[in-house]
Amino acid sequence: MTYELPLRGCWPVPLASYLKALGVLRLVAEQKDPHAKGYWKGEQFVLVSVLDSAALIDFFLSEYKPTPIVAPWGARSGFYPGSSEKTAREALDAIVDASEAGNAQIQPFADVIRWTRQFLLKHGLSEKPKDDGKLGLLRLCRASFPEHLVSWLDACYVLTADDRRFPPLLGTGGNEGSGSYASGFAQQVVSCFVKRTHDAVLASALFGDLQPSTGSDQTPGQFWPAAAGGPNMSSGFSGPVTTNPWDYLLLLEGALVFSSAATRRLEAEATGYYAFPFTVNSTSAGAGSLSLAEEGKARAELWLPLWPRASSWPELAALFSQGRVTVGRRAVRDGLDFSRAIAMLGVDLGVTAFQRHIVVQRLGQNNLAIPLQRVYVQRIPDVDLIADLDRLAFLDRLRDFARNSDAPGSVRHLTRRLEDALFALTQRSDRLLLQSILILLGAVERAVAISAKARDALPPVPILRPDWAFRADDASHEYRLAAALAGLTALGEGPADGRPTSLHMRAHLAPIDPTGHSWDASSRVAVWGARDLVTNLVAVLERRALEAERLNLNDKPFYGWPPTDTAAVAAFLEATTDDRRIAELIGGLALVRLPIALPDRLVEASPVPAGYAVFKPFFVPDDLLRERRLLAGDRPLVLPRRLLALLAAQRIPEAMQLAWHRLRLAGFGLPASPPRPPAPGYEDGRRLAAALLVPVRMTEVVRHCLRVGICRAEGQAEIVS
């Protein structure tokens, strides 16, 4: 009969409990039921085997043979003389003595202890090797230890061509500071199998039953921070160590599942780096209170897979031996990469979620495995957009630069916020979240632009694909205004060489050349500053008019796409829009290769002041006016610099008279009576000038011109609307 046995004492967090679940499944499959399986259901592990709860307890008490775990290369290994080795040495002696007295359960462990002692004697190692000799001993162990101990060695260290690497799960080769996991394991083996003082707490370890007061003072190391004792770890000011010996045994048995696959990453930038199962570099992205500065104290991240389907031990062993996740064509490097890979379905292993842990120094110099969020395997199409930031390795370069102590504080702060936003994007699709990322990218570019050191280290943000604009579009007035302004450009002929030239809105925000690929320290058009939106837009307007004259452009520099509707412009003129958000969105959307148009939105038509309708033709390229039969023949409609000055000085009636006169001279059809312009209907000339800069659909320009009496140009048959 097969039983599905919920192990209520085995949860995904803390790390010790997760490893304990793996240890139970491995031991049952290897030593009792080769067909045993396991899976996660809710917040507990389910064991599928021939054992019911009573039989499982009996197996561990009567049949289970602890895996021999020795570490003769480390401190307190028990194989060398000295007072610091006394406790570990006594534990090893007790295991050997008990096996000679007939204890069959620990016989394999005792055999390995004897073999190791002979091994060290053979190679003349009577004292713990110093640092310069430890590498040689590690190589000797890997070459000589029996095959059934290789998984333990691989969980502790991996040999490279000229050095060794330590998987972070077991510290530095089975040691943590001055402590030894191997020594702790041996001591718990003595307690549970020689002295038999902890049989009663096995049920607590497996099924979460109330634990009798027969625990151990063995520290759980990094695996279970709450059980390590110390300040605020109990109802008093300080708590004692409260480790269940069986928890300690089983978690280390589970740790063997993470035997390093020694899979060499083939990317050029990662030459010689060995991939440890589901282990990546640490990052503060999505890690809550962890700061960029604390990353230096973090050892690594562990992403522990959770699977809902009953899987056999060989299947899981294959899963963990591979343990390799990719983003695009490269292996993931840190937690943000890992989360991106999950959202892009870079994992295809029957895993539905990962529990993220970060191993970081806390409480002094103690390394603790802190559980972070649960990340679910789901397809998030928006995550594909992040790939745009991989061009020229921009995102990696930015993140590396922000971790430089010399990086400007603004760049460090913005990069941390950007990483958190990108991490959030890997877990949900959200238009406002995409807008936040665009805003942060725009802010990053401006922060880099004002720092010579940052400009030397980083290029401008890569141009983003149009999908960013579509997917971030919430159809709000603010978004549509920002998109229209971000798409401002100018087309025409240069004065000398006849080559086309461009004035993109992005060049007004930061000193960038028109292509957007490099910095332009000599730029004269980067006029955006730490001012309100209207002031910045007026500055952009004046600069564009000046540049049009300087470059002798053939047309007014007010091309732009995607154009917006006048409902958004009317809201802006009424000051009911959020100016700060518009300004922030302009900075982000200016990085995007914007589409010709965004989807139509259902908004009520809103009237605009007569002054807006009269002035607007001066802010529309002549060829567009000719297409709509508003401007005849080759006559230009030039934007007078005086018109801008009058609007800036709040002298709107004078500006209306000037505009009306210029429209008549250009051949626009104006009413004969009365011969003067209508009342402007608006008093804030500066805000009106800023609104006129916004590209608007030509059908609406025509409609509002007709409303104030401006009709077809002289000699034109009709207005094409």
C-alpha cells in the first residue's frame, strides 16, 4: 500500500525546513522505498511511499544509516590534536566505539572515520593544514575518497583549474566561521544513535508535533535564524539555541541534494565560473530592506524550487544536478536575472514556484539565510521588454556602476528603484508599473548626463521598441500629452551640406546627439532643468524656434507623433492634469521609438479657447497645413519670434492681433467681418504657449480653425478634414 503522508514539520521556509524535506525523501528512497516520491502541497511537503507515519518514525529510529559526513580539511574536524578539536574528536571516537559494540546503524559512518584517519596518516597529515596547504588536501580528498562520499565533497567545494570554489549552502567547505557542520552532524549522530536521548523529538521534526524539552544546544548555523538564539529570539530579551537534533541531521542530509553539478558556464564573461544548483549572486532588487551597500555582505541567493506533482528521487536529483536557468541565451547571474527567466519561461522543469533566500551577514558577522518572497513561474509578456536594456550591456553596466562607491548618489538611488521596479515587472503585468520603469529610465539618463564620471562609464539608455509605448498606455490625458511631446522632432535640410537633420525631444532633456547613441557635451539644445513643466516646455519651444532659424530648416520644427487629441490639450489648459507626472513621462517616453499613433480613446470632445485655435497653425509644419488646404501654394507661415515673446509676457491680445495679421498675409481664409480676431478666451500666455507645442491630430486642428472662422486658403477648393 502507498501512503500520501503530509509532513507538517517540513515547510518551504526556513531553509532548514526545506532541506529537511529533501533529506527525508532522499533517505527513504535510497534506504527503504526506491519508488518513494514527494511534492509540495500548500505550505507542507507530502511524502508518497510505503510508509505510514508510524512506519516512517520506526524507519528513522531503527533502520536509517546516517550519511558519513567528514571534513578533514576544516577547523574542528575531529581528526587532529588540540583543545579546539576535542568535542569533534570525542564525537568521532564515540561513533567508532559504538560501531565496534555492534551498532549497525552507524557502522558506515564509523568505517569512513577509520578510512579517513588512515588516509591522513598515509599522507603524513598529523595537523590541520594551513591555508596554503588546504588546496592540496582538497585535491587529495577529491581524488581518493570513496565514490559514495563524492556527493558530500561536491556539496562542500568544487575544484577549478587553479583554485577551489565553495557553494554558499555549506559555508566555506562545510565550515561556518569557526564552526563545523561536519562536527555538528557527528555530535547529533552520537546523541540520536549512540546515547538515544532524542527519540521523542523525531515526531516533532517530521510532523510538527509539540516538542518535549529534550532539544540540543547545537546551533543551526545559517539554516534557521530564529532557532539560533540571541536578542529578540524569544519572549524575553534574549533566547537560547533551540535546535531539534533530528532537524539538524535531516537538513544536512538534504543539503547533499545540492551537490554541485560543476556545470561550466560557457559565456566569455563567465569563464571559469562553476554553476551551483539554483544559486546566483545576491542583489538588492526586490529584497526589501537590503541596500546596495549590504550586497557586499551577502554571500549568494538560493532559489529553491517548489513542485506540485509527485516526483521520484531520481527525477529530483536530475532537477538539482542541472539547476541551470537561463535568460535569453545566457545563464542567470543574480536574483533579478532569475526572476526574469521565470517570467520568460526560462525554466521548464515542472516547477511552479521558487522560494527565494538570500544569505547575508546579520547580527554581527553571522551569515543567515533570510527568506524573501515566493516567486511563481508564470508567463509575463511585458518582461520581454527588459531585453531592450541588454543592448550594449546597458543594464548590467548601470547596475555595476551603481555599486561603485564613487558613483553619484542620485544614480545609486535611482538604480535601486529601477531594479525593484524591474523585479516587480517579472511578477505582474501593470501599465502603471511600466510607466514607472520608463520614468525611472528617463531619470537615470538625466542623472548620468550631469556626471562626467557617469558619462565616461555609461552610454545613454538604448532606444526602446515601440511596444513600450503601447503597453504602458493607460489612455490618460497625462500619458497622451507626454507621448505627443516626447515624439517631437523636426525634419528639413541643413544649411550647408544639405543633409537631413533632426531635433528630437530627447535632445532637450539631456546632452545627447540626435541619434540617441552617444553623449554630446557641446549640445546647445539640452534646456530641460529642475523647473516646472510649463517653464521647461516654454524653454523647449524657444530653443526649437531658435534652432530652426540657425539650421535654416525648410519647415517649422513641430513634427511629432503620436499626436494627441484636443481633449487632452483642453484639460492641460484648464490645469486639471498632473504636470509633474507629464514631465516625468516625457523623460521616459522620449527613450522610446514612438509609433505613428496610439489607439483611439473614448473621450468627450472638449472646447479649447479661441486663442489656441488662432495660434495653433503657427505650431504646425507647413506641409501638413497644405495637405489640409489651410495654406496655399508656396507661401510659408512663419512663426514670429515676437509671438513667443508676447505670449511669455502675458500680452495675449497683442499676440492675437499679430497672429491674425500673419494668417491673412499667408493667404488663410479669414472672416471679412469683423476684421479683427475673436477674444482669446484665455489669460495664461505661458501655459498657452506650452499647450501649443503639443502635436495634435490634424483633423482636430482643422475643426478648431473652422470654429473661429479660419477656413480654406485663398484659391483652395475645400478643406480636407
